[in-house]
Amino acid sequence: MLRPNYTASNWPLPWTLLQSAIYIIALLAAQPSIAQQPLEISFNLLELPSSRQALNSLGNPAIATFENRSLAECLENLSEFYKVPMWIDRRVDRSRLISIVGIASKEFPDANTTLGRIRAVAKLGGAEAGLVENVIYVGPPVQFACVQFSAVRLHNELMTARKQLANGAASGARVESNSLNWDELTTPSELLKIIEQQWSVTVDAALPHDLMHAGKLPASTLATQVTLLLAGFGQQANYKSPTEFTVSALANDSLWKSEYSAKEIQTARYSAAKLEHPQALMQIKNGVCALSGPTAFHLKLLTVRAQVHRNIEPKFTLGEVRGPLEQIVGGLGKHLSLEVKWSESIPIAKKQAVITFGVPKAKTPDDILRQLGQESGMSIQRQGETIIVSPGEE
């Protein structure tokens, strides 16, 4: 079979036109695709008061350690002790045993903050953890960032549509939130029905049968609640109308941009965050900071890190506490930023007595102090900003 021998002089198309076409194709190939362009977010889920409060609390100190405890038990203890609501994805292995000691390490440099400790525990359990509005989502690493982005995108879609329907009126941009509670052995379909009834919406989803542990979420947006539920099935909700949502496969993580007050941004972290997220950008002008990048980038520059006590003794473990009574109470006092007052009638020998006691389910600091008092034979109570230690009843 003969093949035409085209050259620049006898090519069917003008050679200059062909050269121009090749140049344009090459130029387009070198540019980011439309899908890679940051999505404009006008109604930022991370700017809600609920989200900002959660962000600030996650920078607080955390010193809890665990020894051979299931991932579910570790996360439950962290959630209850530090008052951080969590959602554990159904695909995460809750029974995996976790051991984590020490305040911080090279592997987990931020493990001395609440968020850092939660993320360290999740990573040891083969998962990732991070914030979705005011709820810590613990899920598979491969889809974790996608879930965070899905909630941000859906909230923006919903609020944008509401404002348009309200013809730009302020009432159209008012954010609504509801708490969410469900019983043990609730199915995903039943929980979805609860969400639909609370919000007066329909979500066109057919969820496989499964059984869920009892749980509750604080007042949060519709976008957050629907995103968390569907994430476990690799799905996401999409806005159709004010009362209707369709469902599709969970989309990939994407870059998005939004504006913040420059005072809210931890600008000193930008260089390190940029190394982790090369496509991310930060621009500051007239007191306004524009951030462009994945959700993790936005959160990194928004989270306020509190002062951390680095030399807290003795070792404190949710599950077990060991050490001299005086050191244990003193360590708890430092961790909780409370003053400790000892009754003068307590002898030194009692203060230095070595105590070992188990805390199978520490719901609050008061629970730990109460049980510590029972094991030591003392009365240990929190009164305002002070821990009072006095002799127990004989």
C-alpha cells in the first residue's frame, strides 16, 4: 500500500496554519485543565462560627496516650474527653489495636495538640482524620480529602442557590443548622430519612443495608450531615433544588479559593504549607487574604495553635493512669489549666503514694478526678478553676 509522502510544500493544509495549530495544542497542554482551576467558594463552610470554634479548640493541648486499645475506644475517649464530635467512616476497622505514647515524636510532630493527637491515632489505625465543619471525620486515606471538599462544595451550592432564590436578600444567606441523633443499630437508610425529615428535603439515594452504632452530631449544616453519611458509600450529594438532592460517585479532591480576613490566617505557616501543597497560593491585599488550594491547606492556615505544656508528668493514659498521687493530680491540673489545692491535713506519705487505676471510659475530667479519688481514698473534686484534694470519708 502506497503512503503519501507529504512535506511542508505539498501538505494539504497550509504549513503555517499547521504550525500554529501544533503550537496552540502544545500551549494548552502546558496549562492546567479547566478541572484543575480553583473553584470559587463564596459561602465558606470553614468560616461558619461552628467551624471556627472547632478549629480553635483543636489547637489546644492533648497528652492522652493509649496502650493496646481498639481504634474505636481511643477515638471515643478522645471525643468525650476533649468534647470533639466525631464521625467514623463505616469502612474504617474499628477493632484495630492502637498504642501511642509520649507527647510528640518525629513521626507525629503535632501530636501534642488535640487535632494532632486525633490524627496520630487515626493514622496508626490506617485512617485519616480532619475537620468537616465542626465534626472530626475519620475515614480511608484514599478518599479523606474528597469528603472534606465535598462538604465545602455542597454548602456553597446550597447557599448560593438560596441567595439567588431570595433575590439577594440577607435572609437568603442565613445559615441553618440542626443537631442529629440516632439509636443503636440504626440503618443508613433510616438515618437518611431522619435527615430528610429534619431538613424537609429529599435525597435520591439508595443506600445498602448496614447497622450503625448510636451517635449524635452537634448543630451542623445539612451539607455536613449528608456528606458524612454518603461518604461511607463513596457517594456525594448534589444540589438540584431547594428541597431536592441527587447523588453521584464521590468526586476527586479539588482546589478551591476563598477570601478571609488577614487577621484570621496564620501566615507564618504558609511556607511549610506550600511545600506540602505546591499548587496552593496565598495573596494578601488591603487586609484581605485570598487562599487557593485543597481543604487541608485552608485548615492548616486557619487553625490556631494554643500554648502547649511540654513537660507534664506523670504519664497520663486514657485507659490507665500510673504514678504518685501528687504527680497525677498535678499533671491533670496543668493539662486542664486548673490550680491544685491540697488540704493541710493530708500527710506527705499519702501524697506520694503510687496509684494505678483504670479508666475504661473517661467521659469528662470530672469522671477521672472522681475515680482517682475513689482509688486513693481521697476526695478529689473540681470547684470552678481549682482542683480541691481533701481527706476522704473514713
